[in-house]
Amino acid sequence: SAPLSNIDNTKRLCKLKCFSLLAYGRTYFYDSRVVPLLCRMSNLEELTLYLSIIRTESTYIDGTHLYDEILIHMALLIKFNFSINTLVFNKDIINLPSNNDIQHCFVIRGYQQIDSYTHKESEKGTTCHIYSVPYQFDCFNIMTNTKDNVLTYDYVVIGGGTSGAVAARRLAEGDINSSVCLLEAGPSHEEIVDGRMVGRWVLYRERSHDWNYDTVPQKGCNNRIIHALCARFLGGCSAINGTLLIRGAKADYDRIAAMGNPGWSWEEMLPYFKASETFHPAEWHQADLTVHGTSGPLHTAPHPLAPISEKVLESFIDSGFEYKPDMFVQGEYEGVGHAVRTVYKGIRSTSADFLDHNNKANLTVHTSVYVDRIILEKNNLTDKERRAYKAVGVEAHYDANGQSIIIKARKEIILSAGAYNSPMVLMHSGIGPAEHLIEMSIDCKIDLQGIGRNLQDHTMVYTLYQVNDSSLTLDQFIYYHPDILALTVKQWHETKTGPLAENPVGVLALKRIDKTIQDPVWEAAKSEKQKTKPSECDPTGQWPNQPHIEFCNTEHYIVAANFLKPEELPPCPMEGEGVITLLTILCGPQSRGTVRLSSKDPTSRPIIDHACLENDLDVAVLAEGCRIGHEVLMKGRGTKDIIVGTWPKTKSFPTDLNGWKEHVRAFANTCCHPAGTCKMAPDTDPMGVVDHRLRVRNVECLRVADVSIMPLLNNGHTQAPAYAIGEKVAHMVLQDAALTS
């Protein structure tokens, strides 16, 4: 109520970086006092507004007004949270818009995450409420209710992880006349401290941005409970993984295609592998440029080896492994070489890069929005060409306050929530094994027995070795004392170099073990296999051009800190000590696990059973792999005089087959590559969930697109196929849309 002359609303506030204005009472002075004040904040980076405005001479506040009157003066603005309610008393200037009109005026100016509510109170007055989402305020003044809180887009993608972010970007690019919505349950990647630091896991072991899933006790792993690591923020597991771009063997994809899935062979998948990538070659690395991409959002480069890895490479070559520098993107199945990383100039590249550089006005990204279920409408079954149900939208809620929201899809919904969460969403939607849904008191709309079954992962065994020359390892930069680690962190912050700028995995190798293994379990399985398939001599079912084992060495002490109990962890090396880990990873696992619901509550955690090592053949193959890897390090020319024993020093290495099997069960953990729970298969397979175009059986307008669709796990790492699946599903959706338009 003070006279306007008492306020100097002309002087620039150049030093102000952050400003919040929360006015819970209604004001007539928005245009005369608030707008001039905000226009003075030319260097503002963060703005929060909570306003209730009465206007008699002007119309409602919308995106056009905010941009033209305020935001255009804030070139450095990064974050804008707002809740602005306008009450207009002037029937001559009221032109009440639709919610879509209001949202569109924000979208075209680059503000994607907004919602709105309009209401005509009387002939003389109208209310218009605009607010950013997720909603950040404690007061819910004139918020929409569930019935009215509906957003509508052409395409809705569930899950902003490795596949989902790619699919959303490519759909928006490929059809500029359609709107695309990407829903992510977690926060933006920009909110994660040091989220682009490759070695971030050394500093941050909290699980605040993880789904916090654990397995049931794993019988094959001495009843240990294993943490099922799964990221919960934009970028998903591409933002926390080992950065290794290992596509798998050519035969992995040819085998999937031969199972009745046309379009998924190696040659047909190669363009999608390349589409995501911009490869940056190094002079020292012999790259095969014909299999690398040059224009994708994902920046990749080879990893320069630490001195210890040069020695390990020498030992593998000396032990008969053929050196193939770029083998892991070429589809090779045996040899030793370098794995390209999703790291460039010391910065991790993730699927969020598909969104960071997005300038598509038709792509909206909603973070912290948790999808509860997919909305299914029953089709008219008199039309034999139609499926029983049609997916028309999703029920969701804002993670911050639990407020419900419905997001409708005019065209299609793509579910990309990962191997744990994709089957969960389907089952909560009434799609899944009928008996399990009935047990959970969920109405079963479509009985698909394969949902949540066929869970596969690469089981990984840790074996620690002591090195007599600690200068060869990177332990000196991480573990010796806190000041050293602080300097390493400072180095990354200032120059994006140093040990934290790379994933400390050195050399990688692939190996078949059928010519060396001498195990009665293998022989018995081989005899049993030949009873039904005489032409097959590999009891694991691997083709002759598929590996059984992957090896990789670390360049400093690494152990499964997220999986083992604190009392089980070997001690960190002290000054002058050097330790490396040999990781022996199972390819072609025989064990199959499940994902099941624990409750009908969509926010409840799933029951995850990897059934890790429950098949004795997996134990036999891993034990042989550990034996071979141990022999490479202990006898190979590069390391035989450097490796001086096990770590910790009080332990000893196994000396026979049973000893290695005990070692496998004691030190095996998930490689964090869960897949297969929404299996792609032809209609003749009763366990199939999606067809070769990733369409869910008996449902229109719904696809699953993540590694859960893989009927067989690739013999590599899941990052590369996850990106390729995102690329491929967008292509198929756009292709199908063009055929029906």
C-alpha cells in the first residue's frame, strides 16, 4: 500500500543471482511493482515466484507475458519455479484459453515442464493458474484436481534412461508436427552433484538417487542379498555405469533374429549402434572407423591405459589371446583389446545428452513424475483386426507432493523403464501373469505369462591381486590418505583430468572355454544337450562364434562395495601398496530369475530374484574362467614378476576346481546388466511379451523399448544395445505412423 514513489525500481541488481518472491495474499500491484523489480535482475540464475494477482486492465498471465515482460531480461536464468494465479475482472478483455493453448505458449519459448488450470467463475471474472512441475510449493491454491489435471501429447515415453531419452529425442526430431512427452520418475541429472564425473562412485556411495532395490537372498551366492543397482534420475543407468561401449558378438544379434525376430541381426542393428555415437579417435588407438558413428549426441573415445594395464595386455597376448584393438564394437567373440568409453575430455556422456542439446519445441520432459499404471481402454472386438485393448494414457503422480496427474497419448506409449520397472508398470496396469495379478488383487486384463520372467544378468566375480610396484597402479591417487583424494577431486573440477576423469578399467578380453574346461558338470550337461540336439556340442547353447567369459582388469583397488557387507570388504591399500582386481564375467548365463510385485501399491518395491548361479553350469564356466584369468596374470610375461599374491595378504588363491567354485560363490555379484523380463518373441512362444516391432501382445499403441525385451542377453555390456533399442523403436514408430497416415 506504500506509494510507488518510495521504491527505486530503476537501478540494476547485477550481483543478484537467486531471488524468491512468495506472496500468499492477492495483489493489485503486479504490473506496477513486481514486474519492474524483476526486470532489474539481469544476471539472475534462479527465480522462484508464488503470486496471486488481480488484474482489471489486462488479461491473464501466460508464457508469452512472462517471456516478453520478464524473462527476456534474464539471459543467464537457469532455473525458474513458479505458481502464478491470475484473477481477471473485466468481461470486455476476458478471452479464456484452453489448457493446451496456455501450455503451448510456454513450450514454444523453451519452458517444457508446466501445467495450467483455467476456470470461469462468473460473467465478470476468470481464474487462470499456471505453475511449473513438479510443483514446489506447500500451498495448493487453486490447483487442479485429478479429473481436470490432464496433459495430452501425441507420444508418451515412460522412463528417461538409456533407451527412453533416445526414443523421445528421435520421435521429436522425426515428426515435428507431433508432441512428445518424456516422463522420468527421478530428478533432472543437473541436480546430481558431480554427475558427469566418471569416477564419482569413489566419492559418493549414497543411494539417494537409486531405486534402492535389493534381491532376495541368492541361494547360489551363499544366500547373500545383492543390491540391484538402478539409477533414478534423468539419464538412468547410462549416468552411473562403467561407460564401456561393448556391443557384444555379431552372433548375439544373429541368434536373436533366428529366434523369430526379423530386423534384429547384427547387420540390421549396426546402423542403430552408430546413430547415437560421435567417436573421437586417438592417435595411439587403431580404430575401425567403419563401425563407429560420427554425428550422434553420445561422445565416445578410447581409454589410455595405466602402466599396470599395459602389463596386463602384454600377459594376455603372451597367453595366446589375439590382439584386436577395436574388437568390442566390431562384434568379435575372442581376443583382447580396448573398449571405447562414453567419456570425452574427462566428462561422462549419457542419454541426457540427447535432451541437453534438444531444441525441439515439440519435446516436453517431466522429471520427478512417477508412473503408477498405463490406462487401457477396451476395443470393439467385432473388428477382428483390432487387439483387445488400446493404451490411451498413464496415471502418474508428482514425486514431491503425491499430486495425481493423467498424461494422455493420442498416438502411442513407449515403456522404457528398464528390466525391473517395465514389468512392474505392466503388471500394475493389469498386464501380466494372471495368477500373480489375482494374488496381488489387480484386475487382470491381459494374461501374459512371460512378464517378469526370463531375468538374466552377467554374473561377475572379483579376484584381487597385490602388485609389488604400486607406482604402476592408480591407488596412490585415491586411497593413501584423504589429502591425496582431495587433490584428485580438485584436479577433475579444474581441468577434467586425472584418475576421476576415466573409468579405471583397463584391458578387456573375451574367451571360449570349451577346449580347456575339464569339469563333470560340463560333460554331463553336454551329454544331456546332445540327446535333444545332437548337432550342438556346447551345453550352454552358445554358438561357436560366441564367448563364454569376459575378462577385465582394474587399474586400482576396486571391490563390490555396494554388494558386500562392510565386514566382508577387503581393506583398502595403504601407502606403498598396489592392488588391482581381475573381473571374470559370465557370458551366456543359464540361470533365469524373476521380477514380481510385492503389493498392489505402484510405489512398492518389486521382489527381485536373479537366481544367480542356481544353475551349476554357470558356476562351472565361471570357475574355469577364473582359473584361466589367474593363469594369465601369474604366468604371463607382463605380470608374472609383478603380481606377488592375493589381496588381502592373509588370503590365498584356490588351487583346484572345487576351490575356484567356492571362490565364485563367495565373490560373485551382479554386473548390473539386468535384461529379458519383457521378452521379444514370435506369437508361437508362450513366454513372449512383445513382437519384433516391440508391440505388446494384445494391446494397441503400447511398446516396450529397453533391454527387458532382449530374449537373450548380449555377450557384452547392455549400454550399447540399450541405446540402439531407443534408436530402433523411434524409427519403427515413425515408420508405422507413416504407413497409417
